[in-house]
Amino acid sequence: MKPIRAVLALLLAMPLVALGQVGEQAKQPAEAKKAISIYDEKADAKAQVAAAVATAKRENKRVLIQWGGNWCSWCILLHDRFKSDAALAKTLLYEYVVVHIDSNNNAELAAKYGADFKKHGVPYLTVLDADGKVLTNDSTVPFETKIDDKNGHDARKLQEFLTTHVAAALKADEVLAAGFAEAAKSERMVFLHFGAPWCGWCRKLDAWLVRSDVEKVFCKDFVDVQIDIDRMQGGKEVMLRYRKSDKGGIPWFVMLDAKGKALATSDAPEGNIGFPYTEAEIAYFVTMLNTCKRRLTDRDVAVLRESLIPPPKAGK
């Protein structure tokens, strides 16, 4: 009997609030107990937006700022709707650079862009063009609805909103012509590469080309010209003009002189190397550089080669 009395005494001594908290937690579904971290509360929001604008400028996209917080159920629902709806997810991938900004810690930045979520609540949406200019500020209340008797957002209305603000498509021939003009003016060559938003290796190549340590070396000899075969008018046609085939995957690239003569392509004897990742692919890319280089030194080529070598895996 003593052990039972001891347990009863311990339970009676516990605060009622604590007992209530345990009870509420027990009722929550397992997924509700997981920490939500869509909004980085410690992030440098200004730097996030600046990076997004730079990417949008480079890729002819818009910036979509989602103001909100991890504490906000409607913010989480909007994020989930954008991810779960295939059409919305594709539009965001193809046409927008998305930034999630914690609304509690960035009042100054919100004021800069005229985002009045104190009046309208969160989630709240701001769309910027590729120069960082505000195109629209909007409450998400008009998009709210019931889905299977649960709170949610109307996918059709969200799609209409996103489609309204997409950037006009570029013409691949005009993009390439501008690249040739810059190459002729600066006595350089053109590094013409083809990709698409859905292509992970294309994004790796794009990210590598804009790395500060790579760009300052690579641009000695090359003007970087990126053609999106899905989003640019005539993108696939321009690729076939140089590639002669649509087989072999992307990214695919060619080094051209300022008059458009092909000097080297990413088609190795074993096939298209894409983003150089394996030892053989990196070696072939180095061969391309050595074949075409003018201003690049042997040390420059070595720097580019070293930048492509993947870091060793942990434990090795």
C-alpha cells in the first residue's frame, strides 16, 4: 500500500497546469509535435531579398516574398498548398524566387516594401521585379477557403495571382545576340549553356558559374550566356542549331568565338558531361578550357578545376 500512497501523493503535489499540458500534448497528432521551421527567425532578411533579386535578374524571374511566421497556422497552410498543388509548384519553380521572411523581426524591411501586414495580417505576399521594385502587395485573405471542411487556400485563385505577375518571356536569339555583342566588344568568347528549371544539374552549373571565386577567373575569357529551353522563346531551336540533336540530356554547353564558331562542346567521347562532377567529366572540361583559353593562365585553369572537385565525405 505504501507505494500506491506515494504515487497518489506525488500526483496531488503536481501543478494542475502541468497535468493539463500533458493532457493536451497527448491529444495532438504526431505531425503537430514536429517543429515547424519554414521561416528562419534568425536569418538576415535583407540579404535574403538581395540574393533573391540577384537570382531573379539573372534568370528573368520575379521575387515572391511570403511574410509570416512558424507560429502562424495560415502561413503553414499556404506553404503546404504551394508545395502540394502541382500547377502552383511548377509556376513557382519556373517563374519565381521565393523568400520566407519572419514578420515579427523585420518591420523595417516590410516598411521599405510597403507590406502592411499589421493591418491585413499574415501570410502576406509581396512581388518584386528583377530590379527589386514592388509590383504588388497583397493580403492572402481573398485566397482563403474551406477544403474538405478544413481551412486552406484556393489553388485556382493563387494560380491567377501568380500568373498575373510573371515576367515576359525572353527571346533566346536576342539573349544570344547580346552575348555575342559583349564578347566582340571585350574580345572574349561565349560560354553558351542550355538548361531548364526542373534540371538539378543545370542549377548546379548555374550556381557554380556565379560563385565569386569562379566568376572572376572564368570571365577573363568567357561571356556567360544561359538559355532556358523551357522558358525562353526559341530556346530549343537555338540549342539544336549548335547541338544537332535533342538527345544526351542537359545541361549541355558549347564554347563559341565572338562570331559564333563552335570551338568545343560538352559532348565527350562517352557522351554529354553535363555539369562536370566525376573525375573523367572534370578532366574533359579542363581539356575544353585548355583548348579554347586566351587570357586564362595555367593557374586559372587549375583554380577552376579545383573548384569542381567535390569535398570529401564525412569520415573519409
